[in-house]
Amino acid sequence: MFEIKYRIIVDVDYWEKMNLEQIEKEGGIEGFFQLNLHSEEYGYYHNRELAEGEEGFDIISTWLSNLLEVCLLIGVNKYVAIKDTETYNTWLEFISADNDLLVSVVQSDSFISDYVITKPVENRVYPEWRDIKVNKKKFIEEVVNKTENFITDLSQINPLLSMSQRIVQLQSLLEKTSW
């Protein structure tokens, strides 16, 4: 099983009144983002009422963009890793194994500025879970479906969000990924 959970956490009244220039200056939509792989989880998500001052800290479009890159690259490369942008040294590693992906949390002290890589990081260790098997087709379907849902959710907040650079890039990756 592979599931993506996200929750947009923004001041809707604020975002729905923005023009495109303001949207671009504001940056990405933040919220909670979590990957569920069988019994393992990565990230943070809940659907309870928000506590006073509670905010989302993940840029959801960045996660989805990086996961779409995995979908595109894993057919050509046997190895793809995406950086957890909230950390300096943690990666999610995806290794192609026939019809499956082996997914692991990896840490390395090697400095790499890229967010998506196709060669294993040096000096890597596996601090949490390793080699969780996920069906490749179901992984791609889930990434595509949740990206489409996210774009739809954004357009309900403000139709101009779909014209922002971040979302145009996301839509471009989505078109390349959809078969």
C-alpha cells in the first residue's frame, strides 16, 4: 500500500483575494504532507481541528513535484532519491525492482544541493526504515491522482493559483507523467 496525505493550511480569506503577482511573491502553499507505506509513515499529517497557532510547514507542491520526478526518472534509472527539504541530510530513496519500488529513508552528511538525484549518496545510513516494497504502478497512480486533487483544491481557493509558476511546473510534470 502507498498513500499520500496532504492538508492545505492557509488563510483562505487572504489567498482568495490575491492577484497573480501577489501569489508569486508569497511562494508555495504550506500544509501537512505525509507518505504512508504499509505500516511506515514519513512526514506529518492530521485532520483534527488545528490547535491555536498551529501551521503547516511543508510546501506541498515541492513534495508533489519531486515525487512526479521520481515517477518520470524511475523508468530510466534504477535509483532515484528526493531530498526532504525540511532537513539538510535526509532523503527518500527509491530503487526499481521489477514491478516494485523499494523505498527507504536515508541520511548522509554529503552536501548535495540538488533535490532529486539518480546516484546513491555517499556515506549513507538508514536510520529508520528500509526497503519498503511498493507496487510501481500504484505508486505512480497515487502521485498523479494526489497531484491532480491538489491542483483542483488550489483552484477552489483561488483560480489564479493554477497560473502560478509553481503550479504551471507541477502541471507540466503531471502531463509528462500521465500515460
